[in-house]
Amino acid sequence: SLIERPVGSIGPAGCAYPFFFVFPSYLHILDQPITPTAVSRSIYDQANENPAFSLLIENIDFVDLTDLVDRDLPLTMLAPDNRSWRRVSFGTLEGGEIIKRHIFRGLFVLDVFANMTQAISVSGITHGVELRGEFNEFLYVGNAFVYESDILARNGLMHYIDRVIGLDYPTVPPTTSPAPTI
């Protein structure tokens, strides 16, 4: 809901509105985030339509979390691609908790994540958030690299990541070999 107040007016005591917009002469305060209405697909639909995330969808369906990822409340999902799922193995009973580690309540665009030091998933697990690189240009959440961000959905945002959070596997660093000589 939108609350308009002339600039300089004060809202109810103790009232905290996390979202506000300032236009000439008025301060617009929202008690909930605005999600893009032009986007008709949910996070689930967005991932389902992208073949690179078919294993994510299989896992969501298998552990019956479709309702969580498809519901109409603001969520942010860190979506591991198929390569990430192929590198790990886990028991079927662990699947639901593994998926929930990648889902966060609220809208966390890349800039918001970049200004955080930790984020708590819907499963209650706290993930470290850090910027890496010479100029802090690479965002990592739970040691997963966010390689594409801010994919809009009807019920929130998705960020594509390079690993399944919370499952370890050997990482082979890229090698550099000298150019062949003749």
C-alpha cells in the first residue's frame, strides 16, 4: 500500500517503512516492495523455461517445493545451473534443505547483496557474503559466484550461481599454459 505525506510530515511513532521514494514535494512510503507487474512468470517459471536449470527444477519438483518457489511473496533465489548439480551428490532426504539454502525472503538485487556481510536463507542458514577480485567486482554468497544477476520474476528475483551452496566438491583451478612454440 502507498502512503503519501508532504515532505516534513512525520509518520506514526515507531513506524518503520523500509521502502520509500521521493518525488517533488512528496515522500512516497511503501510498506512492501514493488515487484514488476510486467513480468508474468514466477521464479519457478523463469528457471523452468531455461534449459540450463533443468536439474534445479527436477530437484525442486522432487522435494515438493514448487509451491514455495512459485508463491506470490518476494523471494530471492540463487539458482545453481546444471553444471553445478552434476558436480555434487547427496541423499534424497537432503534435497529439500539443499534447495532452501538457495532461497531468501525479500528482494535482494545485486547491489543490496554486495552491501551485506551475511544473508539468512529460508532454512535459517546464514551464508557469508563477500566481494572478491582486485576491484571487489565479483560477488560470492555462501562461496558461490554470482555470474548473472537480477533476473526479474513475478514473485522476486533470481541470480545465477556457479555451485550448489553447502556441498563441497573439488575445485580444479584453471590452468594457464604457454602458447605453443614452433
